[in-house]
Amino acid sequence: MYKSIGRASLSGGTISVQDGPEPATPGVLVNIGATSVCGGYLKISGSRFKGVMGHEISGVLDDGRRVAIEPRNGCGECDQCRQGHFARCRKGFGKAFSHGGFAERIIVPEKSLVDLPPSPPVKDACPVEPLGVEFHVVNRIDPRTGRHVAIIGGGSVGMSRLAVAEQRGCDVTAYVLCDFQREAAEAAGGSAKCLAESDAVIETGGTDSSVAGALDLVAPGGAVCLAGTQNKTTLPFSIYTKEVTLITSFGYCCAKHSGWETASAAQFMAGNPVIAQTLITHRFPLEDFAEAFRVAQDKSARRFKVVIEP
């Protein structure tokens, strides 16, 4: 028998740790080292999940191989997948496995495994998957040395994008809400100073106000990347007068121009231990999942990534 999170109500209902049968679907068994709480769960707090949540996973195979997990991929057969643009799959960018990582073990397809370098420790490597998403975002804005990039949002997503853009040679400014986020931005190599205009702006909030703020910050002829995931927004008239280029970003890919983005994220974390030290602010055992989720929802807490370690 193995332990996992059972049916969970994100609206404040019962979150239980349950014993259950060993996972037995086809694939590769991964012994989970850590799984972080995705901010997307916090946006759907009125929903109910059946089964096991968690997709930001790192772990070890029975043979000692250290891996992170790509939880979503395409069909592998359509024109977009053949080009490496899995998020644009004609059949949908779907889940690669049915059970998530808030458990002791999980079975995933072989193609979902991302090899980890000798460092960082496995328990620090669960942000590889969301960091792969941030590599895709930054690749979408044509990063280059000296280009000024503004990032609206100072949470774990904003900090990750800041670190990746800085690594690509960009001059990065983060627009943050508090001293805790400002300190993290500076530790990641960016700045929290407010500048008048930026060549490119990455919007992370997913709200009308954050989109409007991004369009205010971008220089004429610049680019705004809408990466905050929203259903609809109202665009101000300045989008026309500034001749702004709108870019969207979703997921990650393995295209010729960018390489395998989750693998790049794994290498990036290996060479920059400060990334995990900055992003992972809270750790909880599996038995304390309810408290971990409460902390993840608490906007007053000094927290970025909340991690579950079975």
C-alpha cells in the first residue's frame, strides 16, 4: 500500500491522506522526492478534484536515475508536434498521466522523464517543470543581450521569468508588491526599480489591470507577452497608437529555435543553486498537505513555492 492525497476540495473541504493500492498503469515508476503546489490550483479554489493532484514533480527511479517530469505533451503525430510545438498540438496539450505527484510514487510514460544533472538535490528540483514554462515565455519575446524586459508580478512565476530572462542577457525589471518580492528579484539578478518604458513586457497576472499596466509600460513598437492565462480582457487604445506586438505563451516545447525547454530548465537550476533557494520557501510532509495548501493560499505569507515531500 502507498500513501497519496485522496479526493480534495480546494474550496476548504476535506483534504485527506489515504492509503491505496500501488499504481499499476503502464509506464515507469518514479519514487517522488518532492512536488510543489502549482499556483493554478489557487485560481480554481471552487473546484473539486477526484484522484491525486500535483504535476511539478521530481524523483528517482528504482535504478537511481534522477528525473523531473513533463506532465503534459501532445499527440506526437500532428504537424505542430512534429515541429516540437507540443503546446499547439491539434488534438490538445493533454495530461501524460492520470494520477498526480502528491503521493509517494507515480507511474509516468517514458517520454515524460527529464533527466536531472547531479545537482541540485532531487528535493530541490520540482520547479524544473514550471521553469520550463518560463523558458518558453522568455523564448517567445526574442531575448537578447541588452534588451530591457519588464515583468509584472512578483510571485514564483514572475521570479522564475526574471531569472531566465536575466540569464539570457536581458536587463530585467520586476514590478513587485512588497519588500520580500523585491529582495528575491535582486537575488535572482534583476532589479525592482521602476523605469518609464521597456522593449518587452511579460504580463503574469492574468487580469485586466495587469494587461493594461503592461501596455502602459511597453515602449512604442515594443512587445507584450500575455502569459498570465485569462479568458478575456479589454485592450486600451494605446495598443494601436504604440503599434504594440502582442505575443502569447502556453506550455513548453522542443523546437529547433529553443531546444528542449524543460531540459534547459534542469541545466539552469543545476548551475544556479540560488534559484531553488529563492523559489522554495516552505516544505511540508505529505501528511500535512492541508496546512501546506493553506499556506500556499495565504497572500500575507512570505512564500513562493510550497513543496510537499513524501
